[in-house]
Amino acid sequence: VISTVPTRSAAASITRMVDLGVESYLLAEAISGIIAQRLLRRRSADGSYTGRIGVYELIGVDPALRDAIRHNAPQNELEALAAQTGYRPMVDDARDKAGIGLTDAAEIQRVLGN
């Protein structure tokens, strides 16, 4: 881990680093992957909340994404390129966890806004 950057998504971390003054060509060469995470409250069997669970998204940087970073592509383009190699947004992980009863839609809305 080189840095933690408070953003709403893995792709937003890329654009945020550029906003902070990291040259995009340097970032493109230095980065191999980005993990974004948030904590949601865990639902218990009785319907209350107890503890927390993590929801995650991971972007692996392949040559196409590296090139897009180098050329200052916008966040939505970075996400579209990442999706071609298996990227799933954090909200998908959250919905999967809600589907098996670990959290609920209200908690996803509260934390992720989706």
C-alpha cells in the first residue's frame, strides 16, 4: 500500500491522485491495483444491527487502463475499461451481501447512496 485516499470508489482514487498533483504518466506506471472499501452495519438474526462488514471493489491496472490513466481519462471511462476485465462496483458487493442477509438495502443507501 502506497497511499490511502478518501474517495467514494476505486476509480475516483485515480482522478483524486491527479487532482492532488501526481502526474498522470507517473501514476499510470506506478499503480498496479486499487482497492476501495466501506463498512456497513451487519444485520443480526433479530433484525437489529450488530458489528460491521466490509464491502469492496478492486481495479487491476492492465495496459488499456494504464493508457487511459496516462491520458487523464474521466472516472466513468476508467470504470468502463475496468469492467471489461472483471471490475464490479462496490454496490454490487453490498447487494450480494444484502441478498444473503448480512446487511440490508437501507444500510446500503445510508452508506453508499445507491
